[in-house]
Amino acid sequence: MKIAEYFDLSERPPHLELIFGYPRAAALPPPRFAPLIARMIERLRLAVEDHLYLESSGDVLVAPFDLVISPRQDVVLHPPLAVVLEERREIVREGRTIWGAPDIVLEVLTPANARRTRCSKVRWYREWGVKELWLIDARKKKFEILDLAAGKSLPYIYSGRNSIQSVQLPSFCFEVCRLFR
């Protein structure tokens, strides 16, 4: 299936991904992760507003939305959250579709998707230009940031009372234990 066909589907499920031309249901975080994601979204929106006040505007997109990460290779993903800062804002179209690499992508690791996320998605996000990948591992109560723009393969791992630090959003500072409360 080509991307044009994907967007032409009249009854397209909201979490249908397209992986190298093959439709596939996205592995969604279980409902029990909703409060955790909501806390992250709230804190992230505050950080983006602070960043925007100092810099310029941008967008925080929360699922469901389409991330057309590689139009040439027919790849559309559905992460829980993405941030696009001002200098790349033109990649957000129709309010719910990102055509290109966001500055930050957040993925929630679950037993159902952890292997695929760590093996495939990390590689794709790096290859196609995402600057930071944030991974939340609720089972281990850890938060990881991969600085893909710097080419670092090892994540910055935060847990307990450590404060999360983002290169892309320096105003984002949040204790991990408050995320998993």
C-alpha cells in the first residue's frame, strides 16, 4: 500500500500504521498508562510554552496523529506524543499529520512493543532525522532519552529522584518519581 492509498482509506482505524507499505495495527499503551502519559503531556506542554516564550512557537501533538516519517518508503507511525519546534513547524499539516521528523518523539515501552521499539523504531527515528527519542519504561520506572541528533547510541537513563534533562527542550525538568507516582 502506498501512502496516498493509506490516506484515502475511508474507514481507517485511528492507530493503523504503515510499515514499508504494509498496514499494521500499532501497539497501543494499555489504559493503565493513561495517567502517566497525561502527567508527561502536562509537564511537556509547560516546558514547550517556556521554550516558546524564550525562542518561538511550536507544536505538541498527542495521539492519535499520523507521523509520516518516511514518505518515500511508505512508513507512517503512531507514537503517543511528538514535539515539533518552530524551525520545523511546516512539517505539521492539517493539525494532525506530521510529514517528516519531529524534534522529539515519545514512546511508551510495554511487553508487547519493547523489542520492536528498541530494535526497529530507534533505528528508523535515527535514520530519518528525529533529534531526541524519549522512552518511558513503566515496568522498570525508568525514563530514557536518546540524543539521536548527536549520534549517541547509549541513552541517558533517569529514575527515582533524577531530573529528566532534554537537549531539545532545556526548560523541561521533571523528577522521574513524580511521573510514576
